[in-house]
Amino acid sequence: MIALSAPALLAGFIVAAVLGPDWTAVDLTMIAGLAALPLLLWRRAPLPVALVAAVAVTAALRMWV
């Protein structure tokens, strides 16, 4: 039970950060970056590469939008 509390707490922080204050300001660029991360990990990319790519996706979308 204790081993699962850390991932659950981290997931809660991510959801609260993505959905914004009072759940009204959804940042679609951050959601796209977060979606890129599991996709890259599923394709067996190393974790540092997947993290940098997720940040790059978010940054590129923020510059474009």
C-alpha cells in the first residue's frame, strides 16, 4: 500500500497542474507533451530521451500556438 502511494500522489499533482486553478484553464500544449511521454516510453525510448522529447513537444506547440 505504501509503495503505491508515491505514484498516486504524483499522478494527483500532475492532474492538478495540467487542469489548472479551479479546473478552468486546461493547457492543451501540456497535455500533448504528457501524451508524448508514454508513447515514447512504449516505443522503448530511454527515459531521459523521452523526457526531453516531451518538453520539446510542449515548447514547440507553445511557440506555434
